[in-house]
Amino acid sequence: MQKKKFIFDLAILLVLNLLIKPFWTLIVEPKVQGQIGNQSYGQYFVLFNFSLLLNILLDFGLSNFNNKNIAQNGHLLSKHFSKMLGLKFALGIFYMLISLGIGCVFLNYDPKLLSILCINTFFLSFILFLRSNLQALHMFRVDSIISVLDRVIMITLVGFMLLNVFGLQITAEKFVYAQTIGYALTAIISFVVVLNKTHTFKLNWDWAFNRFILKKSAPYAILVLLMTFYNRLDSVMIEQLLPGNLGEEQSGIYAKSFRLLDAANQIAYLFSIQLFPLFSRMLKHKENIENVVKLSVTLLLTPALIVSIGTIFYAQHFFEKIYTGDTQGYEILAVIMNCFTAISITYIFGTLLTANGNLKHLNYMALCGIAINIILNFILIPHFYAMGSAISSVVTQFFTGFIQIYISYRVFKFRVNKRLLFSIITFVIGLFLINYLTFHLTKQWMLNFIIMLIFSGLLALITGMVNPKSVLRFIKYK
């Protein structure tokens, strides 16, 4: 029954996010960048990513710890929620002081814009913490609505500015303010929903409880901090390593491709937040998780490979469509979108290892990822600019993804599934062949792309990457 509910709720979550978030990423953000320019947007993008680098100080692993803890012990919500909320606000103050201190004093960033972005990051972290309670209670449908509410509000506000309603004109600062309003309203609504599920609530500070929680969540915090660095450090390094305004301009060009990757990654992320409580409960009750892992691999890796390989061929056309004829930097998209496949691997096996508490292994893996990413960026960015950062990202993401697969097989003693490996290899080769044959099939690239998707779907069925019978058995299994 849990598995049937998992598939149904996952479908709702994906549908809502596929309706709302691509509109923000593929239409609203490109329009904003087109109006304010690459350099201005690049400055915003650098500060935005910098504000995320230390966001673990806002959470310190509380959300992951809370998700797992409440998923396994739902009765603790009322007892822990009010105490963890007090700690959350204290961490928010600490985060603001550290981020503004480093950003303004050492890196000479704009204090006003950085302050607003840090506030936004706090609201976002607060929303994720509140959603962790909903996910742990398996309130996935409510969580689905909350997951897109901030974007709906932002799209409305930014849309008014892009259309010059009431004489409003878009600037980087107003764009950030619109995000603040969206996050703040969503945080308030999420708080009311979670509060309704608690029997008692009284905001308080408990030193003993806070020390216990911080000690328990510290491994999560270290892991998230390390992974955030090798995921978000690129734009900051581009801006710092390139002279003058070139750094901001190249960061803006890099942002054009990174936002599309980030949009694709949201699908994998949504999948993982459904998997985490499911894995946690199955592991607690000592259920066999091998079939769930296999199904997760096929369900997530299939679209990831189609998107990654398809983008290699169609990157320039995507840029022409999304950025209204501006194709500058499309080669970066053709490279960096391959991270989608690697990150999808992480969202499956990393989630499994996190749910099982194998954080020491993951932290060592993340340290290696940071070292590889920083070294490659120092070598490649001065010579290849934003493209150098894209190459280092792909190398880093695939390295960490494969390491997580290896650790999972060692920890859970999974059998090597030769049939699945053969299916994946055949599918990859077939996708390259299909894209090559259909790319110049007609003079209409969109028609070629649709034909490619159709044949890729058929290939997924033929190779066994998608097996309808297995999915149906999984759903019907009680």
C-alpha cells in the first residue's frame, strides 16, 4: 500500500512541478536576464550562489534528521517541533552574520543585495524544514502544493514587471524582492499547515535538546555543506578567477545553461524527497530494498539519459527558443546538462546511504568531490572561461555518483545486476544513434526532437529500461 501511494503522490508532485517550475525557468528567468543583461544578471547569480554556499548554517542538517526521525516516529512531531523552531531561528541569525561578514568584508560584494538574498535563503531553508515534517508524515499531496506555491507568487509579481504593469520595470533588485515576497508568504502558509498537525506548540529554547539535535545532525550538516560547495562554487570561482567585468559576464553566460540544468535537477530532487522517508521506514522494518532501488534507477535514469544526450545535439536550438535567438554559450549547455544523469544517480544512491546513516562514507566522498572540482576549476577557468567550469562540474558529478554506487553495493551487498547494466549500456548507445539519425531528418528541429523522443521511449521499452509489468507489480504489491 505504501508503494502504491508513493507512485501516486510522486505523480502529483511531478505534474505540479512540471507545470509551474519550467515556466519560471524557461520563460521568466530568461526574460529577466534578457532585459537586465548578462553582466547585471551575472552579478546577481554570483551573489545568489554565494548565499547558498553557507546555507547549511541555517539548517545544520535539521531537515534531513527531522525527516528521518519523524518518518520513523511520527508521535514526536508535537514534542520536537517547537524546540527545533527556536534552534532554527538562532541558526538563521548565525548564518546572516557569517555570510554578510565574508561576503561584504572579504569579497566586497554589494551589502544590500547580498542581505536580501541571505534573507531569501533563510526563508527557503525554513520552508524546506517545514516541508520535511510534511514529507515525514507522508503528506505528499499537501507538500506538492507547497513545493510550487512560492514560484506561483514569484511568477505573478515578476510577470507584472516584465509586462510593465502599473509602470513597473524589472531590475536585479526588484527581481530579488519578488522572490522575498514569494518565499515569505509560502513560509507562513507552510507554518500554519504544520502547526495544525501538532497537538501542542510553545516556542522555547532547550539547551540540552539543542545540543543533542546538533550532535545528531552534525554529520548531515557536514555532508550538505561539502556537496553544496562542489555544486554551487562554480559561478563564484568564475567571477573571482577572471579579471574585471569578464568574470561577471561569464558568470551570466554560465547561468544561462546552469538554470536549465537546475530545472532538470528539480525532477530528480522531487523524486529523492519521496524516496528518503520510504527508504527510512523500509530500512527500519528490515524490508528488502533492492527492487525499490532498481525501479528508482530505471524510472529516473531513463529520462535523465534522454535529456542529457538529447541536449548534446539540440543545445543550440534550445538556446534559440528560450533566449529568443541569443545562442551565446550554448556549447556550455551541451556539456553541463550531462550532470543531470550523474546527479540523478546521487539522488538515488546518496538518498539511500543517507537514510541508512552512512554519512562518514558520504562525507569522504564529498571531500574528494570538492578537491577535484576546485583543482579543475583553477586549471580550466582561466583558459576556457565558463566552459572550463562546465567540464569540471561534469567530471566531479560523475566521479561522486559512481563512488556512491560503489559504496551502496558494498554496504547493502547488492548483487551485480548484469541485465540492468546491459540495458543501460544498450540504451545509451541507442540514444546516440537515434539522435544522430533524427537530427537532420526534417528541416523542422522541433519535429526532429519529438521524433527522437518517441523513438527513445520505444527504445526504453525494448531495452527493458522501462518495464510496465514491473511498475504495475510494484504498485500492486502490498
